[in-house]
Amino acid sequence: GYPVIVVPRRTVEQPVTVRFLAEDNDWASIYLDGRLLFRANNTRRDYTVRLEPGAYYLEVTGVTSFDRWDAGYLDVGRNDANVVVIRYSKDSGVRVAGDPYAWLPDESDD
């Protein structure tokens, strides 16, 4: 038979740079594992954080946490993509570039 190629996880796990980019002018709040990470407003639309490899629960809301735009798991560091760009907006929700498998949206969309 053919050899089975197993892609190993990186032996040295390095932090992943995650960049959040607001795509519109709405104020937004970014929560990671239930903690407020960043609030996008008129002056700051762009936020970068370094995360250890792993899965994080990401919620994007409007000004209040009741105005939920999108939510799901962000799983970073599974491959060599050490920069992940997350674009978000009220209309489009979350879109991830850099690692197509990093975003696992909640199924409970309206």
C-alpha cells in the first residue's frame, strides 16, 4: 500500500500573531474565553495579540454583549500559519485569513 503521511504538530509551539481588523465603522467588542480583549471604536480599528497555540472561544458583539454578531472557536497554531488575520463586521460576522481551519463557527446561527 501507499505510505501514510502524518503531518506532525510543530514540536516547538510558538505563539501565533492574531490580528483583528474591523471592516466597518461600527463599534465592536471582542471577547476571548469570556473576557473582553478589545473594544473597537472610532480611533482604534486594528488590534493585534499573540496567543499560545490552542482553541479559544471568540465572541464578536456590538457595543453591548447582547448584540452578538458572531461566535465560535478560534483554533490557532495547528499549522505553520503563525499569522492569522480576523476580519469582522456586523453584516459579515467573522472571516479568518491565514489558516482556513482556524475558525469553527457556532452552529447556533439565527
